[in-house]
Amino acid sequence: MKAFDYLRRAYYKLSYYYQKFQLIVMSFVVVGIVDYFFIYEIFVSLSALFPVFILEIAPVIIIILSIFIIRGIVKFIKKMKENKHLLFLF
């Protein structure tokens, strides 16, 4: 009887985590697309000041740099947790 209860709970837990994962992935995709077009429009409005090719590649460069910055921050926080240097975070 406990096995059936466990299987029933496991089904709901798996569906919950699947929906949560789906929400997170879709949030990143939607925010990424909106962010890309927002940055692209800003650089297009500056097109009179810069060469065209720089403006077309600038949103991609900014997104790549932001990914590197976020990864660095995550590694830095993990290292602080390991060394127990966190005072106010988490």
C-alpha cells in the first residue's frame, strides 16, 4: 500500500517539477528575446553615429558578455559559500 502512495506522490512531484522547469526555461527564452530586440532597437537608433556592422553585432556581444558576468558572479558566490565568507547573502 505504501508503494502505491509513493508512486502517486512521485507522479505529482514529477509533474510539478516538470512544470516548474518549463516555466523557468520559457521565462529565460521570452526575456532573452525581448532583451535582444530592446537592445537591438537602441543600437539601431544610434546608427547615425556608428558603422552598421557594429550595430548589428552589438546586441549579441552584450548578451555574451552578460552571460560571462553572471557565470562569474555565480562562481564567486559559490566560492564565498565554501569559504564561509557570506555575511548577508543566503
